[in-house]
Amino acid sequence: MKECLFCAAVSGSLPVTVVLDEPDGFAFLDHRPVFKGHVLVVPRNHVVTLGELPPTSLGPYFSVVRRIALAVESGLAAGGTFVALNNRVSQSVPHLHTHVVPRTKGDGLRGFFWPRTKYSSDDEMAEFAGKIIAALPDG
């Protein structure tokens, strides 16, 4: 079996723009964001679905998701965030991951239609990551 893309990101063998790297979660910018600043949060250990995440990891993992959501909103001056995960159906990578997407009123996101955008450069991607990192609340 070939290595899971998100496990490769966690291990450092797949280059990603890291926003947070802690024992309870790993967060990085989505390379095909719905909106710039779209972060994926994954558990460090490989689990495919939320049901496979050990109960003792639920609180710590969602604490990381919460911190990322607060940082995305604050760091990017977003009006709010959309936080979601898929279990199997529509799960593009079979590794539990939570999307944290910055939102603004009138941004055009409706229902579950997920348009995608691109960063203009690696520098722009790093700029968005830096704003989110700077706004991370203490764990």
C-alpha cells in the first residue's frame, strides 16, 4: 500500500505549508483552498474516520481544530469560519481531516458547493500561513 498523503505530510516527506505541529494535531494549508487560508487539521496517527479516533483523542484533537478556527478568523480578519469533515463519502484522502475555511459575508459559498481557488505563489501561501500562526491562541 502506498503511503497516505496526510501521513506523508505529518512525517515531513510531503512538503506542505504547516500552520501547527503538535502532539494532538497537525494543521496545514490546503493546496486547493476553497478560500485562501483554508486549513486542514489531521490527527498525527493514521485513522480514516472520526469513529476510528480513540475517545481519549477526541477532546485534544477538537481543541486543536478550535484553536485553528479562532486563528483563521482572527489572523485573516474573516467574518467567521466553516468547519467540516467527511466520513468516507467525499473524503478525498482516506485520513481523518477537518476543514477550517475562512468565511466572509457574501463570499459566494452556498451549501456544500466547494469552489476552489489557488495561491498566486509559495510566498502568498506562506503569508497566509504566517497570519494564522501569529493569531494562534495558546493551547
